[in-house]
Amino acid sequence: MTPDIETPAPASSAVAATGPSGPATRSGGAGDAGATFDVVAVGNALVDVLASSTDEQVAALGLTKGTMTLADSERSAAVYEALGDTVEASGGSAANTVAGVAALGGRCAFIGRVADDLLGRSFLHDIRALGVAFDPPAVAKAEDAVTGHCLVLVTDDAQRTMVTHLGVASELGPADLNDGHLAAAQVLYLEGYLWEQPPAKAAMRAAMERAHQTDGAVALSLSDPFCVERHREEFLDLLDGHVDLLFANEEEIVTLFGVRAIDAAVDAVADTGVLAVLTRGSAGCVVVTPRGPVAVPAAAVERVVDTTGAGDLFAAGFLYGITHGQGPEDSARLGALCAAEAISHVGARPLADLRKLAVAAGLLEA
């Protein structure tokens, strides 16, 4: 049975009002008349370019395996030239998450920035085809305006090393925010990668304020250990009244709190009062609630092919659950199932019908 959890957050929201029957929902808002979005995500709009690689190639390219590196256009082009056959797919961390929520049957919107180029038009088509609302501001068609893209090097152990050229995504700022979407959000979901860009940081702060003004909850993914190392103090500050729900993997959370082991990190995040979901790969996850931590096992998967998007799809399952009447533990089980689907194939977007998988597993009703 799902534990009775009441998380002390500033917003009267899906996260702040979670009880034995799941989160409270709200109606109305400034989006479509009388309707809400389950999740509105703000993130980098990127097209993933995936390629098989080796540890030796990753090292020869001067990359740190398993991390994300920002690159200018010349560096990105040099890495691309070193790759073999590639597969392109619309991506971006937060965009992957709302794609997963939509695949489960949720109502979502995305806020990001694309150029008027082939990659931008492809991204726009793909995310709208999934049922995600995306109405980006017009970007002037210019020779140097390119949609962001991420080169993903996948090694035999299914680890991914990413080289990202943000293109016009780096120009995301407060003017790109869709106030109607934000006002209609049960949960605002933010990717930590955006904190690397000063204009995007300002947009994130403005979005948080707007979501809380309309009783929405704010969820943050720490995204990458390097992001945490560079912005540790600011991320810690966000846990003091700005963020209601935190997503992090084991390396990110121990880095955030400057501890050596996951147990100490669990204690540290519990002291903040923020609902947190800490993923641990094959070891499952720990959901940190005001009533104590709850361990949830990973979902079974026959073979791990590519870990790209595993955290993004875990967040999708959790967010869908928490906005549709489930408590944190059951939401984490749904997240684990979505992550297992993501790592069973190449690419970050789901290939199987997530809702059918969840119904078959007894996690959702038909």
C-alpha cells in the first residue's frame, strides 16, 4: 500500500498534497480553457545523433566517458567526423521526459528554442506528433542559426558519452517562456543542464516563480555530475523553497552534498524536506520522503543496450504517476518500468507502447 506522505513544500500542488490516494489535482489555469497540463518542461531542444563507439575512441577524442561536454560548432564537427554510422532522433533531456509522459497518456507541453532549419523542423514535427504542445518563438532564418544537437557515443557496456552543441538552444531566455503553459502546469519540470546558460538560468528562475504563483510544483533534474560540481551552491540554494521535487542519480547526489556514500546523501536530502528520487542503475532507486526513505527495485530488462535517456524516462514515469493519483513509491515503480524500456534499445525515446507495458505490469489501469 502506498504510504501516506505529505511533503512540506510551498506550493499546494501535486507534489505538496500527496496523500494515501495520491496527489491532489487542480483545474483551470491560463492554458486551454478549463484544462491543465500534467507536466510542462523547460529544456534544451536537441536532436540526438547516436553512434556506436569504443572506450579507446572516447579517450582518443579527449572525452570523459559517461558525461556530457558542451562544444562549439568546430569541436562538434570534429567529433562527428570521427564517428561511424549514425542514427538521428529528436532528444534533449526534458523533451525526452515529456515525450515519455505523453506516451503514458499524460498532457504535456515543452518550452525550448529551435532554429528554422532541417533539424529544427524535424524536432518540431516529432514532439508535436507525440501530442506534446510546443509553440516556440520564431527564430530568424540565418546561415549561422542552427538547432542544437547532441552527439551520443554509445560503448559496448551501454554507457553514453555526449558532446553537445547547443546552437540556438543556448539563447533560451525569459522571453521564450509561455506564460499560459506555465500557469496551467501541475508540475514544472526543469533540466539542470540549463543552469550552464545565464539567460536560461534567468528563465528557469522566472518559470519557478510563475509555477508557484499558480500552485504548481517545481521539479528539477540535476542532469550531470559536472553540472553539479560547477553549480553546487546554487543547486543547494534551490532546495530551500524553490524546488519541490528533485531527481538525481547516485553520483550527482553525493556530489551535491559533498559526501562519499549514498546513505549520507539520503540523510542530507531528507533534512531539506524536498521529495527526492535518487536513481542507482541496476540497484533501483531510493525515494526520500518526510516519513523516511523507500527503496524501489529496478525493473527487469533482458539486455541493456543503451542507457541514453534512462533517467529522462524514469522521471517521465514518476511524474505521470504523481500527477495521476499515485503515491511516490508506486510512481517510482512506474518510472523504473519506463527506464527499463528506454535502455533496451538505442535512443532516448520509447519504442514500445509504455502505457500497454504499464497496464500489463499492473501499474496502471487499462
